[in-house]
Amino acid sequence: MTGMTRPYLSDFPTFYQGYVDTIDSDDILETLHQQKGKTMSFFERVSEEKANYAYAQGKWTVKEVLGHMVDSERVFVFRALSFARGEEQSLPGFDENTYVPAGKFGDRTLQSLIDEYASVREASLTFFSNLRDEDWTKTGVANNGNFTVNSLAYIIAGHNEHHLKILAERYF
């Protein structure tokens, strides 16, 4: 699949460059697949008590971070789906600081969030695995920024890595 090469800087808004830069691989499907196991393993080592921990007042708990990761992946894949199918309308942004409290992730078990993460990632992998070469380079606008489908796959992986790093540094 020719569309799976690293995205160019012009393929996404500069805000997301830090996420894309964390991904070294040119095989984004393999990266997403390996990352699923790594992420699940990371969270499966967390106790339910620790999952309710936030490192500072006003910061998200471990469960809320995982819930945010799931919500964000869904949004990014929806954008990729929309652009791959030729959507010409601009898609809205989303405010994670509204989504996280609305998700009520603290009311759930950590295992239920891990299971949801696994399901969402598997659906993402199925979607991206079945794109045609020409779909990867299709473009669209979301939150007033231009994206390629390919860049969204890298953003998903980079966003995941970003939050695992924050969790490792600030929570554990």
C-alpha cells in the first residue's frame, strides 16, 4: 500500500507534529497493531486503586486518560473514514476537556476501559487495513485544519504514545 509512507508536514496541522514525530516506523499498520498489545499490557499492570489516581489537582485520573485515548481514536478514525469516503464538508473539532468529564470514566472499571480500547483499536486496524492505496492520500478538513487519511493513522499512534509517556513519567 503506497499510502502508508510517513506523512509530509503539509499533510496535517503543525499542532500534531509532535505526535507524528514519535512514530519511527513507515509501517503504520504494524505500529498500530504492536501498540495495541503494548498499551493493553501497560494498563493491565495498573491496580484499580491506582487507576483512580491523578498526579495533581485538576488533572485526569489514569482511567480518564485511557478514556480520552479511546474517545480521541474514535474521533480520528471518523475523520479518516469521512475523508476516505470523499466528505467535502469541514468536520468539527472536539473539546477533550468536555468529553472526559462527560465520559464518566471513573464510574467504570479499568478492565472495561481496557476492553473498550482493544475493541476500538481492532476496529481501527480493520478500517485502515482495508483502505485502497488511493484512499490513504485523500484529504479533508477538520477543526479548520487539513489532513490526509494517512496522517490521521500516524496521529492516532502518536497520540497513544504521547499519553503512555505522560502516564509513565507523571503517574508511575
